[in-house]
Amino acid sequence: MRKTLKIEERFYRVLMFLSTTFICSALFVILFSILRTGLPHLSWEMISEMPHGGYYFGKSGGIFNAIVGSVYLSLGASLLAFLLGLPIAMFINIHLIRLTRFVAVIRFLLDLLWGVPSIVYGAFGFTIMVFFGMRTSLMAGIITVSLFILPIIVRAMDEVLRNVPKGLLESAKSLGSTNSEIAYVVYFKQCLPGIITAWLLAFGRAIGDAASILFTTGYTDFVPHALNEPAATLPLAIFFQLSSPIPEVRERAYAASVILIFIVLTVSVVSRILSNRYNKNKINF
Amino acid sequence: MQNSIIDIKQLNLYYGKQHILKDINISIPAKKITVILGPSGCGKTTLLRSLNRLTELDASVKISGEILLNGQDLLNSTEDVTTIRKKMGLLAQRPYPLPMSIYNNVAYGLRISGRRKKKFLNSRVEYYLRQTNLWDEVKDRLKEPAATLSIGQQQRLCLARGLAVDPQIILADEPTSALDPHSSRMIEEKFAELKDSYTIVLVTHILRQAKNIADHVIFMYMGQVVEQADVREFFENPKEQQTKAYLQGQFY
């Protein structure tokens, strides 16, 4: 008996070790291949300049427009989704605490929406735009992307709020707090690190998605100066360059990927720092 | 009973189909310590929580009967439930400090009651921290998170926080069960002092604690009140057979 247990234990340990190694090395290979192709083409010109005429045929210029467009779009969309999503997450965890079945249905619907591919959101956003006679614009992109990341940010915050011990809710209730005071003072402070992480997750999805913005944000060689102007974005810049027959242009797509990865990395690090900073008041139950 | 602040009449509480509290009829004297005593699972905590209507948080709870506070029914009150809860401070089995600084934990109750003047808050926070013997330990670190305090200090902070709301009644649900003996004794001594100004309802299963600090004892078993009496009479001359058996340690 003991011997079979030992063999079983060793078998699973080897299995876990192998899968961990496999996944980590796959990630490493992806990162490595992007960096290897992209880094030699990454130049200051590429980061700081607009595409000049013939840029997509291998001539000079950069993708400054796409960098700025992507940052505008994903900051705008994640902010909008956050402002809409936080009240939803608070509402289902505090105000609706008695209605456990109803809340389960809401969670199920949000999970369903999470699973809907982003191109469907793009098509939906496009239909709405046509209905209102809007053109492709930064605004349309922000709205579409925020709809697409809304279920993600709500469920991510929801999972954090759900882990608040019931005793804290009861203590706050016993002091005579209203539900809003509990939500935006007690729960907000207790969950702030997790809320920041949820926002980060949504930001990452927003900046990396191409399908939802293809029809809604459009593409342009200029930096948008207003919400009703179309905007270039990094995922689409990568897409257009990768579909080029010219090898030089295709390799620039990897450089654009490096920029995208760098932005996500920077945002992660900053939000991790913020999250640690606001961690001090959190009570560990 | 004379001078009773809370009178409970025919209280029945169901958890789904489970009958948790059965025909509870009790009176709780004002400015005394009333101990609800009984073995685990007898419904004493549920009874305590129904006083400030925390049982409402669970939709499967059905409650009937009357809970009168100074003659006013709490269960069918037109008063807002937050106003009712402000009349009672709760001390839970383990401390749940709010995720903010020591100072703000105490100031929280004042702020939600609309008191915002800095000077007033400062003096009240000091007053309540002194009341719970915490001031000397924390006066140099008021801005630090409450999480940095020890469990015993956190429980006293929770008491200070509860007192800051200016309740008439303190509800305590086995408040010493997570604490070390020294901190437990501090809480017990504090209760003995506080009963001059507050009515205290304490749930416990510790006989020694009940004997030490109670004025009035309510003994519960299987969702029913078996006996309620003055502390001396309860321990020296219990009337019911079940009470005698419990006091002799035949069940816990």
C-alpha cells in the first residue's frame, strides 16, 4: 500500500513538473521569437514618428499614431468599463445579498458574455453605429471595447468582493452603515488591491484586441484630436503589417508587438506597485 | 419584569424548514449584564442576531413574534433598520476591524452619523479609546492600519468603534472566544464597568464567565428558553432539571 502511494505521488509530481516546464517554455519561446525578430527593427523613429507616405511599403516613418490611439482607446474603454462595472459588482455583492438565486443568474449571464468572441461585440457596435449614423471613431471604439471588457471587469471585481468575510459586512451593518457606505468605504478599501488587478486585466484585454475595433475605430495615419475622429491602434497596425508581402514590413509588425508588450508590462508594473501601496489597510482574515 | 429595556414575546425563527428559535419569551433588564447561556447550536447566537436584525441578511430566515425595545416593536418598525442598528453595538466572536487606520475605525461611526468636525472627532476618538483602555497603547500610532494591532487589541478597538455610535445596548457574541486569557479578562472587566451606562447582552457557553459577570442569566437548550433568573438564583438554586444537568457538566 505504502509503496503504491509513493509511486503514485512520484508519478503526479513528474506530470506536474512536465506540464509546468512545457507551458513556461512555450511562453518563453513566443516572447523570444517576437523579441528576436522585433528588436532589430525597433527604432526611435518607429516609436516617435507618424507613418510617412509609403510606410506600409517599407518606406520611412513610424507608428506613433497607433501607440497613442491604442493608449487612448484602452484607457478610455477600461475607465468607462470600470465606472459602469464597479457599481454592478458592489450591487450584486452587497445590496442583493439576500437574493442568492438572482445573483447566480446574473453571474451566469456575465460569464456567458465573457465567452462571447470580441468580433461579435465589434459587429454589434458596428450595427449600433450604423443605426445612429456614426462613423468609425475613437468614441465608437471606446464604447464597443468597454462593452466587451465589462463582463470581464465585473466578474474579476465580483470574485474579489465575494471573498470579503461575511463578518465584516455584519460588523459594518451593526454600526448602522447604509449599503452605499459599506460599498464605497468598507468594501472599496478592503478590496482596492483586487479592484486594481481587475482593472489591469480589463486594460490588457482592451489593448490587445483587434476584432472589436476593426469596424468601429477604423484606422488612420494621424493621431486623433477628438473623440469623433477615427484612431489607429497597435493590434491593427500589427495586422496590416503582417499581411504585407514585403518581408521588411512584416518584420516591423514584430517591432510593433514588442511595443505592445512593453506597454502592457509597464501598466502591470505600475498597477502592481499601486496595488501594494493600497494593500496596507486590508485586513487579512 | 421591572426596568426591562427589551421584551421578546412569542419569537419564532425558521431557517428554511428548520425551527431554530421556539416560542421565546424573555425580558432583558436595562443597565445590567444579561448572559445568554447554553450549549453550541442551541440558538443563542441567532437570538442575539435577531435583536439587531442581522438575521435578515439571509433570505431563508422567517421570523415571527415581537421584539420590543422600550416598548417599540423592532420587527415591524417603520423606523429605518440602520437607525435600529445604531442603537445596538455588536461585538462578534472574532474582531472584524474596518480596513482603515485605528483612528478612522473609531471615527467611522461618528462620521456616518454626520459628525465631521475634526476637533470633535479627535476628542471623541480619544475618549472611546480611553474607555476601552486602548489609548495608551495606540496613541502614537493612530494613523496606522487597524490590521497591525493584536487580536486582543483589535477586539477592544471594535468595542470602542461600537461605543462611538452611542448605542443603548451592547450585543456580544462570545467576544472572548478568539482571545488570550489576559485580553479576555480585560473585556470582561470592561463590561463590568460599562454596565453603568449600557445594557449588555452577552452570549457565552463559558460557565465561569457567566458566573463572574452576569446579573441575569437566560439558559437556552434546543431553541427554547429553559430558565431565566437572577445570577445567584440561577447558579445556586436552579429550578429546571436541564439547567442542573448543564451546570453539573453533563452536557456542553
